[in-house]
Amino acid sequence: MNFCALCERQKKLTFHHLIPRKNHKIKYIQKRFSAIDLNKYGIMICNDCHKMIHKLIPHKQLALEFNNKEKLLSHRELAKFISWVKSQTKKNKINMNLIKKLI
């Protein structure tokens, strides 16, 4: 196991496309990013952070406004979640439906 690029917890990681795959065929996305960038441009994050990103930020907004690690960390609600999730122990199971109340 490695460390999540966002919350820095040691967890099983998934690849998060910084330009969501659903947007890869949209013309204005293709003009801004090369095909190589679209497929390789991403970060390794834990499942909890990945779920929260997609719960909070629509795909189009991810592609245009939150397409790098620093921009994701600047998202107010996501930053609040990351701060909270860092304090959770490995044994705690994160219930994403209850998390919305925290944000």
C-alpha cells in the first residue's frame, strides 16, 4: 500500500483521471489537452477521497477548474473532508452518506 496524494493516508489507491474520462471526447477538452495527457494525467488517491471528489464536483468542473492536485486541495468542501478523514483511524469505515453533513 502507498500513500494517498490528497489525504496522505496509507491505503489501497486508485487512479483518478484529472480530466474525467467521460469528458475525453468533448471537443473543447480535446483542444486543450493531448490524447496522451487525457489518459495519463492523474493522481493516485484512496477510495474515500476518490468517492468524495466525484460526490462534490461535477465532471465538467473537474476537467476545467480542478484538473490538478493543488486545485483539488483548494476546493473548500473537499479540503474540509480531507482534513477530517486524516484524523480517522484505519479501522473506521467511512460512510459517505453521513459525510455530507460534515461539509
